[in-house]
Amino acid sequence: MLESLRLRWHKSLAAMNVLATTYSPLILGGLIALTTFQKLTLIFHTDGGGDLLGADIPKSMILMAGQNPYASNPWASPYPPFLLAVVGGIIRLTAGNTVLAPVTIGMISRDVRMTGLVADVLVALVVFVTLRARRLSGLSSLVPSALFLVLPSISLSPYYWFNTDVLGYPVLAVSVLALVLRRYFLGSVLLATAAIFKVHPILAIPLVLVWLIKRRGIAKTLPTIITTVSILSFGLALPAILPGYLESVLGFNLSSGFGGGTSSFTMMNLLYAVFPLVFHISLSTTVENQVWLAATAALFAAAVGIVWSRARELNPVDIVAIGLLVWLIPLRQIYTHYLVWAIVPLLMRGRLRQTLMVGSLLELANTMSSWSWNLPPDPFPILATPYGFFVTSLVYFSVSVTSLVFILRELGARRQVEPKLVDSSVFLERYPIPAVTSA
């Protein structure tokens, strides 16, 4: 009985795999059309949230007017100037010289979010093209792109409370595609560009450079090193001359979890909330910073060692994912849209069972986060307490750690030479799918 059910299951998977192989562009196009319509409906019935209306749009328009956006309210939009310039450029292209006013801000918000729709479509397409470039087909190439389009935590939440991270995901995705295609200079430059848009890919850059040095030598990698360091210097370090920049970008990210551990879903809530409540001790910001820096440094050092010693086994998709996870795991401020930076390269790995598991954990974390903010209907009000925030933080933590474990677990099984091309008849990385034959 069980053997019969197993055989039917594998035959069904085989049939779906053949269908996906044959019609994947058509299926992906249909999903893009359906999800775009769904997001458009949401955009026309919402305003984008307070972060977009009260911080990102005003700050971006201040920058486009040639003024210092960090001069006042430094923690409003605590982002590098390149992000504000991108949002400001979108506003200029879509709304012209429209003056920011109560009657116009809704239109501006709509235009920015509609640009986000284009960014989402681009990411889904790049994920699909990357997987095909890695010789994956069928469900293995279609499902990851589909998940990016249909998971509510990725496709809907960022439009209800719009996050400008949406506009940075395509830069990261294209950079990984370029690295996969062995356009190492272009891929590294785009990765550095993604880092000056939002800092999260910052640790992936040195890991990629270490990998390139080990594989190609220092001489061939030197132009890439010089260019990426120059981009980071101009995009992240040079703006320090602007009054309020350091207070804005560093101040927010080095904060003690304002709200007594009920502001974001980081494991640092252990120090912000749990220790004070359980042990009645309050740690200084200096101690919290030292813990964060030590954890990040330890993870990064381990990652450098792995990349250097396993350079022949690692591929650029895994390296970028490791760099993002090493940054995000101990980060002091964590939200769903931060984790999506790591989800993008994880989707490009093409490991279906792993992708589905990580996607499920992300969806659970995002759902719990909405309950933690005490948004009605809230079936678990206890999640809005410091203890609840910490429990939700554990789920967010499991997303990153599970992803990292999946990557590292595969390293020991990989050969020192280039892996064999993946046969499209192999599904879910382990079990062969029986061929479907006509009667």
C-alpha cells in the first residue's frame, strides 16, 4: 500500500516536472501577471505606511533638493544617501517637480510602490534565469521564482508597509547572476552597489573577493578589489562628512532596541529584554555593542576560513548567501524585509526542499511579527510582550541558522572539481523521478 502510494507520488512529481520544464516561461508569466494585479489592488487601497510617507519620501526629496537629509530627525530613514537618491530619482521621474504636500504625497507613494512592482518582477526573472544558467530546469527552476512572487511575507507585506529594500533586491539578484556567469568584475561592482544602497550585503563582498583571490590570484582580482573598495568608500565612508550621517546610520543600528525589546526581532532581545526582566540587570549600550561586534567578528572569521579552504567547492551563490547570513544572524535590528536580502540568493541555490522549509519558517516569523505588533485580530496578545518578541526573534533566528546549516552541510559532500550538471530528471535533490510514459 505504502509502496503504491509512493510510486503514485513520484509519478505525479514526474508529470509536474515535465509540465514545468515545457511550460515554465508561460507559468511564470501567468504568476507575474496574477501577483502584479494583486499588489496593484493593495497599492490602490493603502497609503504605504508611515515609514514611507513620513520618512523615506520627505528625506529623499530633501536630498534631491540639494540639502542634507540627515540634518534633522536623523533616525528617520537611517540609510546611506544612495538609497535616498534612488527613491528621489524615482519621484523625480514619476512625479516631476511635484511639491510635497498632503494632497500629493499619496500620489508620490503610489508611484514609488508601483516602481517596486517592476523590481519584484525583475528579481523573479533573474532568479529564474540564474537557475537556468546553473543548468536547472523544471520545478527546480520554477518554484523558487514562484515563491518570491507568492509568499505574502515577500510579496504583500512590503506593499502594505512599504520598505525601500524592495528597490535594492534586483541589484543583489543581478550581481549574483553576473557572478554565476563568471562576469566577476561586474558582479562584484553590483554587489558593492547593493551594499551602498542598504548595508546588509557588506560582509558578502570580502568573502567574494577572498574566493576570487584563491581561484584567480591576486593580480587578476586587483582591479575588482580597487573598484569595489572605491564604491564602498564613496557610498558609505565619504558621506560621514555630512552632519548627522553617522548618528543616523550608526545610531539606529547600534541602538538598544528602543521599546524595551519590543521594537525588532533580533536575538539581541536576550540582552535588551530577557536579562533585565529575569535577572534584573541592565546592560550598557557599550556591552551590547561589544557582544554584537564579537559575534559578528567570530562568524565572519569562520566564514573567511571556510571560503579560503573550500574555494573549489563553493560557488558564488553560496558565498553571497553566507555573507548575508553572517551579517544578519547577530544584527541588532531585524525585520522581515532584512531577511529577504538573504532569501534572494537562497532561492538561486535551487534546492527545493530547503527552499520550501526556509520559506515556511519565514512566513511563520512574519505572521508572528504581525501578532507581536498587536495588530487586530491578534489571537496571541502575549506576543506583544518582551517575552513574545523574544519568541518571535527565535523564529527569525531559525530562518537564518537553518539556511546557513543547509549550505554548510553540503560542503562536505561536494567534490573538489566542478559538480556534474544537474539532470532535470532529478527532483528534490535526492530521489530520481520515474519517467512518464504513454500507455
